[in-house]
Amino acid sequence: MNRIERTDYLEWLIKWKDSQIIKVVTGVRRCGKSTLFEIFQDYLLQNGVDRSQIISINFEDLEFEDLLDYRSLYQYVKERLLPDRKNYLFLDEIQHVAGFEKVVDSLFLRDNCDIYITGSNAWLMSGELATLLTGRYVELEMMPLSFKEFCKGLESESSHFSLDEKMSLYMETGSFPYVLKYGYGEREAKEYMEGIYHTILLNDVVRRLRVSDVNMLEAVTKFLMHNIGNRTSPATIANTMVSGGKRTDQKTIDRYIRGLTDSLLFYEARRYNIKGKQFLTTMNKYYVCDIAMRNMLVRGRDADTGHILENLVYLELKRRYREVYVGQIGSGGEVDFVAMEGGEPVYFQVAQSTLDEGVLMRELAPLRQINDNYPKYLLTLDRVFDDVSYEGIRKKNVLQWMLEDLKP
């Protein structure tokens, strides 16, 4: 399988190249961080950098097991630094090294080190490293393949597939880059997806949080997958579990949810009061990082289509905008998403179809309640009346929208 060029991510690395700042790439396991580093290293080699200037370590490779001690890691790197040239240092999945922040901080002090690190956990930049390196790092949040990237990565024989068929493949085989190697919907792709899921659960949640009740953790995981796009809270989940005969409490559930979002298996979409311009602290929504993984673990229903579509749109908005929230209007109204860049909002409503006049009016109503002049979109699967405007609210076909450039 040819490597999929993640152009936007590569351009980000090129933009920050040689800047005296640490480049941090975070993202769920197997989303392509290591491959991105390989592509960037090829770029360096093609642009005047000698291979001896590149030091690359993947801490999930047994070859580097001896470097999991931070002192050994520092000594290893120090011995390979070229004193009179720029050194490009790549530390992949660095969260496996206890005390790694000491190594990064020491190397950062050297003028001839350009440092790039990756991690599969959001907590990587919310703990000691972030505190230690405040103002000295930039972070790239990497995600699995977008629908547009997935379509580009399909083999040439798929050129006869319709857009709907490509979306079906995207939801069946998943958005993790490696699954394209196995073809479309084959057993190996599912097995690979199961491997990712269990690795995330066991390595990034159970081990880190020292979870003793793994069955309860899996129950919470499946609850969130069943309820993508529904407002929920740790208290709601705890009550559901207790009603089902399981012993737990709100504090435990909250801890598990934090572990699942820190592992980037799920994203939490906070609620935002549009009129009051305030963040609400309860009853947020959760979206899974990959729909195929969700469909693999929980039985889908026809009624899920709207929530699945909403999940896909949320992930796409995460790729395009710095911040994405669920919009609250008054006491009961809600707009699906408020995306923000530089403090300026863009509003999105998502529906499977609005060809029925009643459904159209219902979906337009929340957007019409917003009294500002910022862009407002209604995204649907409709193929007729798929690019029209209703008093400034633009309706678009969601699949075509997902194929547009990342920048709004």
C-alpha cells in the first residue's frame, strides 16, 4: 500500500521546521503519527538534510526497549548529536518513557536540536510536560483519515465506486490508514480494528488508571458508543449501570470517561450557550474517533443513521476548526455544532434528509433563532435541493462538503 500523504499535517511540520520550539503531535493510536514522521523525514532528506542529522526512536519498537529509562535515552541521544550541524530528533510514542520530560527539557536547551515528539494520549500535554514547557511547544492534534483522504487512498480499481459506496466503505473498514491495505470490509480489517480497540483500552486506559474492573470499563465504553450524539453525564451513566445490577458510582464513571477521552478513543463536545456566550458544565455529548470501530462493537439500528452522520460531521469539524461545541439556545433549543476559529462562530445543523417540509422547518428553526450574521449551514444526505439557501442558511450535501478543502 502506498503511503497516504497527509498534506495538511505535513505542511504544519514544514511550517515549524527549525523553529526553536518543541513540536508535539498527539493522536489516537494508529492514526498515522509514525508514518507522518517518516514522510517528513523523507522531506528533510530531499531538502539538504543528511541522514546522520536525523535521530529517530519509536518507543513501541523492542529495539529501543533499553531506552525506556530516561537517563539511558538522554545518553543515547547525546552520543549521536552532531556538534556543528542541526540535529532533527524524533521521539515517537514518548509516553512510554517515565520522566521523558527531563530529557526533552535538556535537549531543548541545545541550539542545534529540532525536537519532534508524538504521544497517543491527550494527557501527554496536560501534565508535567505542559507545565514544564509552557510557551515552548506547539501541538498538532492528528486524527485518522478524513473521508477526503480515505477516497484518495483507495486503490485505482475503486474508481467506479459511487460517492455513497465510498462512504459505506469508510464506515465499514474504518478511517485508520492501515486498514486500506486489507481491501474493503475483509475479515483482516475487522481483526485489525479489534486489535486497536483492545490496545487502547488495556494500554492507554486500564494500565494508566490501574483499572481493576475491566468489565465495567467496557460497559461504559459500549454505553458511550450506543449513545453517540446524546447528552449524558457520569451521573446518568452510573444510574443506568446500577439499574442494570452493576455496582459503581459517579466518581468511578467520571474517572473512566476521562481515561477514554484522554486515550482519544472518544471526544467530549461541551455545550455552549450561544446567547449568553457561556460554557455549560453538565450533560455534554461524546463522539467516537472512528465509526467503523463503533459499528464493530455495538449493533447498529436504522435509527442510528442520524447520530452516525452527526458523529462524522463532528470529526470533520474537529479537523477544520480549533474548537467545536454543541450549541445551546435558550432553555431547550439546540443547534448541533458551533465551530470556532479566532473567536468567530460558524453554525451547523445535521439531518439525514430534509425533503419533507415539516422536517426542513424543524431543522431550520434553531439556526433561525440565532440573531447574528455568522455563517449557518444545514448538512444533509439529500441529492436534490442539495445546495440551496434559506434566508442566508445554506443547505449542502454532507458528502460533498466532506470532500472540500479542510480550511473553511
